[in-house]
Amino acid sequence: GAVVSQHPSWVICKSGTSVKIECRSLDFQATTMFWYRQFPKQSLMLMATSNEGSKATYEQGVEKDKFLINHASLTLSTLTVTSAHPEDSSFYICSARGLAGFNEQFFGPGTRLTVL
Amino acid sequence: GQNIDQPTEMTATEGAIVQINCTYQTSGFNGLFWYQQHAGEAPTFLSYNVLDGLEEKGRFSSFLSRSKGYSYLLLKELQMKDSASYLCAVLDSNYQLIWGAGTKLIIKP
């Protein structure tokens, strides 16, 4: 159990376009989902925390108008990178925390974004 | 501020034992996680400690001392596939995960 999926696995886009990444909890309800970004050879950096039905809480330095997060249901959260630029190229990973498993986060497989 | 320290890189030999240390200073403590991350992949859960002591799970064991703000991950009978980064993360008083920078473990034949 506790499977989290992400789609797409990788995406290449032109500078200036927007990209949407989906994160789904497949076999449990996720009250809270987390979005991370990881640059090569660096640790995970938390971008934002989203709770179902409410606005996401963004970490300091993360532009909320650029990285739009929607957590519309207990099984789906989306991250939209708006007007993407080459410096946004990174590995984006979501994780989910369920109702019962209060402490553990389950990670999706990640999305590799390359902006040309 | 909150801080988690772990070595940047370690090297070990196939079949041997390696211990990866993690020290932390956080606002509150609700448990410590160890994750394994292979290059280009998302982290996978290895262990969770919230009480002092040793938790053993196959070839991997994790130890916690809350009074010392210290944990270690012990890997036995190392295999080449264990080459990966190992991430230490602490759940703080707000139930937010605070991540260490990770330890890159290199296994040599």
C-alpha cells in the first residue's frame, strides 16, 4: 500500500511555456501533500505544503505565482510551473501524508523537467 | 535554527559494514527517518525511529539517541546496489520534515 504516482515522469518544454505535474495517492487519502525540488547533487528542498481544500503554504523564496499548487481532492495535487525558464529545470518530487500514517511521507517517483 | 549534519560522502567495500551518522538540532522532535535515494530517482523509505534504541530490518539497522540528538544507519553485507545517497530527516514539532544534505555512499568491489 501507500503508493504515490506522478505524471509525467519527464518533460521537455520551451522557455515561456507552462508545465503541469500531477501527484496522486493511489491507495490512500492524502490530507497533506508536499512538493520538493532537487537540483543535481543537492538535497531535497521543500517548495510548498498543500492541504486538501485550502491554499498551499510556500517556503521562503518560492514564488507562489510562478509555482501554482492545487490540492483539489484527497488523492490529487498539481504543481504548475508557469512561464518556465531554463533555471527551473530540476527534479520535482511530491510526497503525501495520509490520515492514518501521520508521521510518514510517501514519495512519488519524481518528474524531471528540462526547460530549453 | 534547525540543522541536520551528515557526512557528504563515504566509501566502503562490498561485503563490509558501514555506519552513516546523523546529528540534528531541531525545534521539537517527532521522529527521525532514513531514506535511500538512487541517482535520478525519488527517495525510498528505509526506517523510522522515534524512541531511543536500535531498530533492525534485514541488512539495515537504525539507531537513535534523543538526548544526544544523534542517529546512525548501519548497513551490513554491503552490495553494489547499495551505492546511493542516504538521507536523514527529522520530523519537527510542526510535523514538518527537516532534511539533511545526504551522504553519498560509494561501494567498491
